[in-house]
Amino acid sequence: SWSKLARKKGYAFLLCLLHTRGIYAIRILKQRRGLSDGEDVDHPKLLSRPVYNKPPLELNSLGEMGRAVKLDLTGDEKRKEEESIKKHQINIYVSDKISLHRRLPERWNPECKNLKYDYQSLPSTTVVIAFYNEAWSTLLRTVHSVLETSPDLLLNDIILVDDYSDREHLQEPLENYIASLRKVRLIRARKREGLVRARLLGASIATGDVLTFLDCHCECHEGWLEPLLHRIKEEPTAVVCPVIDVIDWNTFQYLGNPGEPQIGGFDWRLVFTWHQVPEYEQKRRRSATDVIRSPTMAGGLFAVGKKYFHYLGTYDTGMEVWGGENLEFSFRIWQCGGSLEIHPCSHVGHIFPKKAPYSRSKALANSVRAAEVWMDEYKELYYHRNPHARLEAYGDVTERRKLRMRLGCKNFKWFLENIYPDIHVPDDQPGKFGMLKNRGMENYCFDYNPPDENNIVGHKIILYPCHGMGQNQFFEYSSAGEIRYNTREPAGCAVADPVSTFLSIHLCRKLLEAVPEDQRFEFREDGTLYHVQSQQCVQAEQTLDKDIPGPALRPCTGSAHQQWFFEERA
Ligand code: UD2
Ligand code: MN
């Protein structure tokens, strides 16, 4: 009939219209992305197209492909290089000679290449980069690197937050430079805010669904962003970190490695530490490209859903300058129901400077805030190892405690038992920790100063004038009979060598293992430290090594030099 035909024709017309419209829309999209007509709009290559393409590769230029730069400098040039290192604690002389657009070598697990993403359904992100007095080339290499590795479709914008820098190049010259860049915005703090409030300033104007924080001296590896956004889409309560690859501060070599990354922990000084992925976590994961749960994060690089970040109470705005916020946030994520993860397919390089380029004296107060809000009775373990932290004015934390109540967060014991079961929780029995002092050699304490923070074992314990600051003079006699030097993680244990008679530090046994015979001491009523294996006593000796006094094994006599006691504070 007529009406049927008309309806059919109408549909056909409509379909036709939609079709041409669609083709038109696709053509515009393609034009915008610089694709020719033959290419498919849904093709992942198009969808993953970065905001900017890298300029053509010049393989011979310095530092290209993440290669180390080694210059043979003399005279004036050498002097300039040294000055740049002194000023930035990074070899900016070298950095200035490397392209802001350099490519990096492929350093991810090859299996990551097989992951496919449904680009249109991934959340968008804003990258927030706070900076304080950063050098020109390291800052701008970060910016270009983000623009050249992030899909245009997913990156809403980059927000640079100037935390009240006073260097000239970060004023007008920076504004002029970024004016020509798409998607890059700059805001400035009106006073020095510190990285916590600076990042929050940036977050407050972010338009993306996800906030991605980076330090201002990073370089992103190909494909770094997608895994982070994909994971957050899949699990909105996940906070996801990339693998942090090292960029050498001197040669700018990119030292990434496609193997199993390390996860974050902490020691009882509340210092962040790196660890191997534990076996139970290996078992939990379904594949090499699965996320890795981590008790803590390093702090600088992570992605978090914007809504979830606000739900969790963003950051503790009472924290100044640098330090502590990473552990505070880590504890909070886990205790309040989220998860903290590292995605093995997301790699970002970071320059760890030679040493801190600016004062970080606020770190102590920040750590105390974290301990006071999240650690319950376990904060005592921290205070024992940092007696001066107890005296630190850390401000008011009532709001943060209220937040913890409001969110119904779990306690620290739960966190330790469930998220960080491999950390050793010291006994710290009354009278069995602190400075280990001798009765015969007044005011000398057990002291251990490992030359390498990352590898504490193998050196002699000495006796040194007591300073009451905890740290290197903090020892603990455990209920298992060890003399533990456990401010660090993994902890060290005193071991007596019956032949040399010296006391040195070895790694303590792993959790649940038995105490090795050479590490077992009896701390007796009369104050003697009896080494069971050799049947000798620890004695304070005037010269153990080159005029340095130290503890040594000697036949037991009960003399004052063989009597020891713990004192918590000087
Ligand atoms: C690590 C983290 C860092 C932060 C810190 C603990 C990584 C790679 N880095 O130290 O992000 O969590 O531990 O607090 O995980 N900044 C400001 N204002 C300041 C101080 C710093 O904006 O007052 C900026 C700074 O320019 C940089 C970022 O904050 O972009 C982090 O500072 P950093 O690079 O000195 O910290 P880092 O990497 O030693
Ligand atoms: Mn940094």
C-alpha cells in the first residue's frame, strides 16, 4: 500500500541522511587528525594519535633514544657544567643539549604491546605538574613528552602549577613558550605552597575525569597513559602508578627495565622503600600485564579518578613543601577502602637528583601528621626511632581525623596485616630499645652507619658518643633474642663472628624463620649480652679498629665493660 511504501521510503531517506552525515562527520574527524580517506576512523592508530607527533628522528643527536651523554669537557665548558649541577643537582648543561622531543628506548614488558584498548570508552585525563624553580629543559621535556605520548582523545589538558618560583626563565619566557602549545595551561601560586597545595591548585581547575600527577622532570614511555586510565575505568577506587624508570641525573641515560618492577614499602622512620614483589602477590596476579598491588607509593607519579580523589579527602593541606604526603595518601587509600597499584605496562622516567635541590625540613612535621592520623598505637614505633619527632610542632590534625571517622576507615593494624604482611613489626618492649649504652665506657652507644642506605649489611658496629637522635643509634633487643638495627627495611641484625670477635650487621631472618645461631644473644639480668653460640660476652673495647671503640666478643667476666643497658632518650 501507499502508506507502507512511504514509510519504507522515509526510512530509506533517513538512513541515507544519517549515512552521509556520518561520512561527513568521519571526514571532519579524519581531517582534524590528519588522516586520509582510506584510513578507518576507529582504527586504534587514529584513536591513539598523540596531541603532537614527534619530529623526525635524528639518531645521531645527543641522548637520542635515551642514550647516555658523555662529554669530554675542559676549561670554561667544564666549569659551566659543574655550575649547573651545583645549582640544580641535575646536569642541566647536558640536559640543554638533548632534544626536548627525544625518543626513549622500548622498556616495557613485550606482552604489554598486545593489550588493546577501547579508546572511546576510556576516561579523559588532566595531567597536573607542579614545579618549583625547575630548569627550563627538564620542565619542557616533560611537557613535550606528555604531549607526544598521550592520545589526543584522552588528554584534556596539562596544567602546570608554578609554586612561586623566582627564576627568570619561569616567568614571561615560559608563558610565551607554552602559548603556542595546544592543551597546556599555566597557573601560579601567590606564595610558596609546597607540592601538596600546589598540586591541589592544579586539580581544582582540572577538566578530565582522571587526575594524573607527574613531577616536572619526567619523560613518558610510549603507551604510558592508556593502562592507567583503563584500570581506573575498570576499578574506580584504584589509584594507579606507572613504573618509575630512572633517568640518570648526570648522563640522562634512560634506565628503564622491562622486568618485574618493584613495589613500595616504608621503614619505621617513615622513609619510603622499594621491594621485590612478594610471592603471594605474584600468585594473585593472572598475567604479567596485571596490576601489582603496592603498600605505598613513591608519591610523584599516579593517576586517580577525580571524584574518588575528592571522596578520599584529596591531600592533607597542612603538609608543607615536601615529604610525607606519599605515605599519608598510601595509608589512606588502603585503610579507607581503595587500592594502590602499579601498572607494569605504564612506564615513566624520572630524574632523581644528585641530592635534594631545596630545603626539605618540613618533611618531619609532615610525617608526624601522617603518623598521628593513620597509625594508631603504631606511631610509637616511629617515635621510638625519631625521639625528636615527638617534639615537632605539626599543627592541627582534627579535620583529618574527622575525615577518617567519616569514611569509616580501617585501622593501621588491619593495613599491616593485610596489605603489608611482610613488614617486621618491632616488639619494642619497655627497656629493650633505644640507645644501647655501656656501663664501663660512659656515654658511648652502639652506632651503625652504613655507607650505602640501600645495602646496609656487612659493616662493623662501633661505639660512638650518644646523640639521642635515634636513627643510627637505635637498637632493639627482640623477644627472639636478636639485637636489631631495625629503623631500616629490611632490618639488620647484630652478628658476632667468633673468629674476628667483631660485631657486624647482617640481614635479619625473614618473618617466621628461626633466628640464626650467630645472631642469638641473651640479655641477662646482670646486663651482660651473652652470645650463645660462642659462649662469650659483648664487651666495650677502647680500640676495635683504628682508634675507634667498638663492641667485641670476650670471655665473660662480669666487668662494667660487659654491662649494657637501653635508654630511650638522652
Ligand atoms: C618524591 C616524589 C615526589 C614527592 C616526594 C615526597 C617521585 C618520583 N617523586 O620526591 O613527587 O611525592 O617524594 O614529598 O615519586 N614541588 C613544588 N613545590 C615545592 C616542592 C616541590 O611544586 O615546594 C614540586 C617539584 O618541582 C616536583 C614535585 O613537586 O615537580 C616533587 O618534588 P621533587 O621532585 O623535589 O620530589 P622527589 O622526586 O625528590
Ligand atoms: Mn622528582
